[in-house]
Amino acid sequence: MNGKVFLVGAGPGDPGLLTVRAAELIASADLIAVDALVSVEVMARIPTGTDIVYVGKRAGAHAMPQEEINALLIAEARKGKRVVRLKGGDPFVFGRGAEEAEELTAAGIPVEVVPGISSAIAGPAYAGIPVTHRRYATSLTIVTAHEAEASTGIAWSTLAERNGTVVFLMGLGNLPMIVLELRRHGMPPEKPIAVISKATTPQQRTVDGTLTNIVQRVAEAALEAPAVIVVGDVVTLRDSMELVA
């Protein structure tokens, strides 16, 4: 009899943002396949004796190809195990959770999805930036900036024309390209932008500025990945709020 696979969002890093359901599954799993962006604080919740398989992907370094991850989840579930695929953020926000759900369903494996808090929302919030505001932004666009420019397929002209908030995930290494494309497609050079490194963790650091100076400021601050990039007038609200994360 097949077991079950749980596609679980571990949130952006702060263990206090882990959902109750996620915590329950981490405590009861037979095997946990762990993503690169799952924080050490969340990892510490895994009970001794639980099988852990590291399947993380970072730029230029994949512990296991996606096809092998899919095969692992299927094989372990067919042994009757409760398998948790633990992902940073939310499984369906650029986490390949949908691809894994498709493969598991095709193989006849029961799947449950447990949403997690995405860094696209939590990172700006911890930096004092609301991603929406009635006076500043009534729309929110989340974009993956992980791929090379030639393969993104991003509609830069549409993003540049938006008056709302644009959040780029996995894009620190492509920050110069992001700024170049937004300006090239008409976004004003004075548009506010912030880069949030290691969001919601004790190591979180934020640098803000404009499209004109953000690349230099981030370089001078030596920010490290993973990082969330927020573009929009809501960035200016950092100075008018005193938020405690």
C-alpha cells in the first residue's frame, strides 16, 4: 500500500512563521526531503531518527536533479512511508511544487499540499515594507529572476509600466540586469527599490535606494543571497513605520 507525500512550505526562515500543519508533519514524517532554503532553525525541529535527504538547489549547484527528486518521492511513498517534501517559502511559489504534484499524481501517489508563507511577502514585511497600500500600490506582481536574461520571458515593458509593487525572487545575481531592463523599458530612474537579504532570519539586512543607485549600494553593503528585491513606491514607507519583527 502506498504511503503519502506532503508538499510542505517551511516559510521564509523564521521558525515562528511555520504553520501548525507543517510542524505536525515535520514531527511525524518517516522521511523528509529538504530544500536548500529551509532554515537551520526549522531543520532543528526534525526529530532524531527521521530519515533526511538533502535535495537542495542553489545557483550552479544542484544536490539532486529534479527528475531524481521526483523518483525519490515516488519510490519512498511506494514503501508505505509518510514523505515530507520540505520547501522554503511556499511550494507553489517558484518552488516546483506543481511539477512534483503532477509527477506524483501520475504515479498514483496521494499528495497533500501545505502552503507556506512566501518570502515575497514576509521579507518586505520584516523590512517595514507593506507590499500593498491603498495610496501607493493596489497590485502586487511576483517574478522569478533566477534565470538568465535570454530565457526569462519576462514582460519587462509591462512591469515597467505598472504603478503597483513588483517583487523579484532569486534575483540578487541578476540585479544589474533587472535595473537595466526596467529603466530601458521606461520605469523612472528615481523609482524606489529595496533589496532584502536572508529575509526573516537574524541575519536579515536591507538596503534601499532608487533604480539609479541600488546596484552600487548593494555592492558596497556586500549583501548575500538569498534576497528579495522590491520595486515600488511602498519602499518609501519604511521611514514612516516602526515595525517589530
